[in-house]
Amino acid sequence: MNFSATSHVIGLPMEGGAQIEAMFAADPKARFELHWHAEWSVGAILEGHCEFTCAGERHVAQAGDLVLMAPFMLHTAGVSAQGFRMVMLYVPHGWVAARLAWPPDERGVLRQRVWKDERAARALAAAAQSEDGADVAGLLERILRAQTGEERVPVERLPGDARVEAVCEALAMEDACRIAPASLAQRLGVSREHFHRLFRSAVGMTPAHYARLARIGRAKALLREGIAPAEVATQCGFVDQAHFSRWFRRCFGVTPGNYMASRQRVERAA
């Protein structure tokens, strides 16, 4: 199973109009900044190892391991310096919820994030590389059923403070970069210093960091809609397209142009 030296993404159309994205990575220099995905992340490590943090916990995934992260889980990652290969699938929650009969806004609780199953890891990678949507769907359903329990939790964890939740909604909008911290503090009726403490306590990061992640997430959604990278960079408040491209690659492993090309390829094939 040969991969190119740089990461690339393909789209796999599924029944019902859903689409799963598959990223093939073999770059030993790959490093991923703190970010989240709105989708489930299901990965197979084929060679080398990947060190990552997820929800504040450190993990190491070796060759033959499967990796599973729920939507909106904050994580970072770095890979072994030599001989690394990985396939990561990004699976829409709506598709998962329908297959596992979950309420649309809830999900099962993960039993573990990393476990050894070399046969399943290789089967998942092979199905993704051959673009066999039916085989990928069956493997994903079996993995998700096995690794989630009966308990249900909200898909996206909310801060629990209505004022902070309102700020998060504002920061997730396309003009987030233009909202001054002092203005946000004023909305909450507190000092700027108290606002930072309140936000960090509720969300686990500074407002500026959250805003950047929200902008990157929005940028990905706009690219999916077919909006050109240069326009996305402008709408999401990046200094220029190069600045946007650097941050997008740090979070998602590919450039916006590469990501958009994969989407267009799937649309032409559909």
C-alpha cells in the first residue's frame, strides 16, 4: 500500500448522500496544531507511530493501532521521524447517528481512543484506498458499535454558562476576527481580565485561540461549499491567502487548494 510523500485527501460518497473524507499521510514532518473536527475521526496507523493529545490526555498510537475521536474533541498530533503511514477518516455525525440509531444531537461515549487491531486497521486503510464506500461503511459501523457504550452525551460540549455560550456563537461567525476582546467583555458586563478568566475556565482556552479555531472550522465549511480559497481567506479574516493556507495545513494536514480539489473530484464523479 503506497502513499505519496505528502498528505492528500479524497472524498468517499456514501449511501444517502453523505460523504466521508479520507486523509492519507506519510509525511514524517507532519505536526498538527490544536484543533477540532466537526466529524468523527477514525484512523489506522500502518507504519511508525503517532503521538497526540486529545481532550487533555496524551496518547501514542503504533503501527497496527486504530484511533477514534468524537466530534469537537480538541487534539494535537505529531508523528515518528521515519517510516510513517496513516489513514484518517472524517465521518459526519449525522451518518453515524443514523447507522447506530442515536438521536441527531447525541453520541455514544467512547470506551477507548487507541487500541490494537492490526487486521481491522489494514482492512480499513485498504477499503479507503480502493475507494470502496460500502466496505468502508461496514468497517466504520463495526468499529463505532464496538467502541461506544449505551450512555449518551451531547455531540458538542457546551461551556455551561449562557453568557460564554453566546460569546462562542459570536466568535464562530465569519467576522470573529473583527470582534475586539474589550467588546466581548462589555457584552458580558465584566472587565476584560475577568472575561478572560471566565472564558478560559469555561472553554479551556483563551477567546483568541477559540476564535482562530472557529475561523478555521468555518473556512473548511466554506471550501466545501465551493468558495475559492482566496475568498475564504478574506471572509474568515486571515491576513492573506498564504496565512490562511499555513494555518489550514497545520490543522488539517493539506492545503486549502488540495482540500478543495478533492471535493471537486468527488462532485464530478457523482
